[in-house]
Amino acid sequence: MSGAARPRPAHRLGHPYGGWAWLGLGALLIAGTLLVWLQPSSRWDWQPALAGAEPWRAWSAVFVHWSRQHLQANLGACAVVAWFGWAARVPLRAVGAYLLAWPLTQWGLLLKPDLLHYGGLSGYLHAGVAVVLVELVFGPAVQTTHSARQRRIGLAVTLGLAIKLWSEVPLGTPMRTVAGWDIPVAPFAHLSGAVAGGLCAGLLLMLQRRSTAR
């Protein structure tokens, strides 16, 4: 049968290895969290006073958890974010953005110097969600019904994330007591993570588009 070959359907975000790399990063976060769980938190947590002398705390702080409830909740949330990126089939570019946002999430806490100690995955997981949302809403699009559905999902989740962050009053007191939690939470860390993830994803997407246009 002659004629041009039928083009293979392309996924809107579509890199075959991006999803696997995203899952691998999620597994790394879970493994690191479990390894640090029984160790003294003061050795690993974020402390703005030590940001210059011990900059590695910007990475290690995500592994620190202050209670069993805190640990279990964040491990569950980490699995959800890992699934979110996998289901969206994020490209490798998104994994790079997620990695860049890792220390930036904690460095953003320098804007809240009265937050003297911080530990936990929640801020960084907000970065991961923001990265996936940038890809869903702004990533390279193949004009199909499936891609339009992905964009609608991305916009809906983005709205939900924005409402969540706003309701937490992140610019208020550094620590907030929440009913049902046995530790106070740090809402500014969630905002810092979301901003870091969104900026990193947007920057890498823009750079790739410029490179492709040349």
C-alpha cells in the first residue's frame, strides 16, 4: 500500500523516560526520609542561621520529620506526587526542574527568618505539584482531545493549589497549629516550594522552546 506513512500518535508531554525518572526521584525521597527518621533532627534540619556554614541542609531538611504522623502523611503525599508526575508522563525536563527546586524550596525560607527550624517533605512536594502543573498547562501541545483534557485538569488542579495556599495564610505567623495535627505546620514552606517549582519548570520550558526555535 503506497502513500505517506501514518504518523504515530504523540503524547502531549511525551518522553518515554521522564515518568520513570520522576518515580525514581520519588523513591529517593522516600528512602532518604526513612534513613534519617531515627537520627537526630538537629543534624539535618533547615536552620537559617546555618544556611551559609552548612548549605547542605537545604537538601537534607526534606528528610527530617518531627512525629510519626508527620512522617506517614508526607510519605503518603510523596507517593501521590510521584503518581501525579507518572500519570502526566512528564518529560525529563520536568524532572530537572524538580531537582532544581529542591534546595530553592529551603532557600526561600530565608525570607521567613523567624522560622528557626524546618524539616519535612511537604514544601518540596508542593514544588513537584507545581512542576507537573506547568507541564500540563503550558507544555508543548499536540492538538488532540486528550491534550485538551490534560490542560483542563491542570487548570483545575492549579486553581485548587492556589486556594489551598491562600487559605493557609503563608505570609502570617511562621508556625500554625492545625486541628488534627500533633505538630505545628509551616505554611510559608508550601508557598516557597510551589513558587520554586513553578519558576524552575517555567524557566526550563522557556529555554527549551528557545533552543528548538533556533
